[in-house]
Amino acid sequence: MSLSTQLLIIDPQNDFCDLPPGWCPADPLRDGTVAPALPVPGAHADMLRLADFVRATGEQLDEITVTLDSHNRLHIAHPTFWQRGDGADVQPFTPITARQVRGGQYRPRDPQALARALDYLDALESRGRYTLMVWPVHCEIGSWGHGVHPALRAAYNEWEVRELKVVRKVSKGSNLWTEHYSALQAEVPDPADAATLLDRALLAALDRAGRLLIAGEAGSHCVKATTEDLADHLPGGAPERLVLLTDCMSPVSGFERQHDDFLRRMAERGARLATSAEVLQELLG
């Protein structure tokens, strides 16, 4: 029996891709085109390579899963939630700590949200994986930026029709009170929202893979968090089943070291680092 191969594509969305102007639609409300909100340098090329890989692998891929960062405009990691102590706007790419909020440097726009926001920041910081980052509003549900990179979507659409299978789509991030980098659970799960808890159904589906290929954006954040959670929680264990397609992921600018450290640690845990060309040769051979 051949080895079952699944492809997990994390957040391959327009807002994360450094798309050339010709790939961006006209903005009907303003002059010019719609631009990606949080473009990751190299992501467009990553997705073109991944699209070619999906087309070339064909029936060698048994399942494909695509995760979708899915935010509302108001979110604890967006500028819409926060203001400075003097009432001024908080700019994107501003880290915010519980200590700063207690000191009055930053505060929620809604005064009634202060206690819950502080509880969240305390819990997030105690976990030690991330500090709250205020990102540009991105991947807003229903927006162009929320959509999948068009070349990749075309490639997996062809796979769906050819193989008579449906690409599994997994949404994450719609709870405004918690960041949700990992496709498997929020950074601080909300007990009142099952969508933020550890997704055991998705884990069970991915656990069917004898080889789980991982690609997407960004390697410094959502790919990193998802892969770490996979290594920690896959029911069947065996992190050596995880194969990171290193030429189909890139880090957020300024977080290159976080990306490199993630790849190194995953390799130490047994995961494999390979290019899409290397894996394609193995699958077709």
C-alpha cells in the first residue's frame, strides 16, 4: 500500500501575498487598486510554486486542507480595538503588553473591554509564545483580501474536479477576543467558543496522513504555530511525518529569525525540511 499523502496549506490568502499590481483588482470606492493588507515578502512566488506543485502531483495527493484566517474588522489584534492613553490611534505593528495597558500607555477604545483585555494579555504572556501584536486589519471576512491566492485556487480547483474530491477549508480567527495563529486552536482558547478550542476533528483528519506536507503563510507566525500544535497534538505522534515545504512559505518582514528558529526546532523534533521540487520528485518517482 502506498503512503497516504496530505497537503496542508495555511492561510494562502491575498492579504498575505506580495501581489504585483496586475494581480490586484480595481478599487470601486477609490482611485487605484485594492492592495494586500499584510503582504509577506516572497509569498506570491511561494504560492506560484505551490500551485505548480499541486498541478504536478495530481493523484499523488490524497487530501488537501486549506486554512483561512477569518477576522472581523473589530479584533483585539487590530487597530480598531485599541487607542493610546491620550486617545490617539494605535498604529499597525505595535506590540502591546499587559504592563503597558496597566500603566495607561494603551487602552481599549471601549472602556468596558479593559478587564477582559487585561485577562487576555496576562494569559497570552504567561504562555510565552507571542506578545500581542497590533496588525493591520487583514483577512476581513467577505473581503478580497480574505480570498485565496488565485493561482493556487485555480490549481486546487483543477485537483478537485480531476480527483472528484473537495478541498477541506478551515476558518479561524473570528473571535475578537483572542489571536488565532494556529489552525488548531486559538492562542488563548475561549471556553465559551468551541471554535477556539483544540480542533480534534481536524487533528483526526490530518492524522490519517502517512506524509503530511505543510506550506503557507507566514512561516514566522501561522505556519509556525500550526506546525508546533501538530507536533504536540497529532494523536498518532510521529512528527517525522511532517514535511515542511521550505520554498512555499516565507516570514513576515522583521520576523526572519523567528522563522529560522522555528524550522530549526522542528527539524530537531524530527520533521523534515524539503523543497517542493524535492518532494515532487519523490512522489512521482
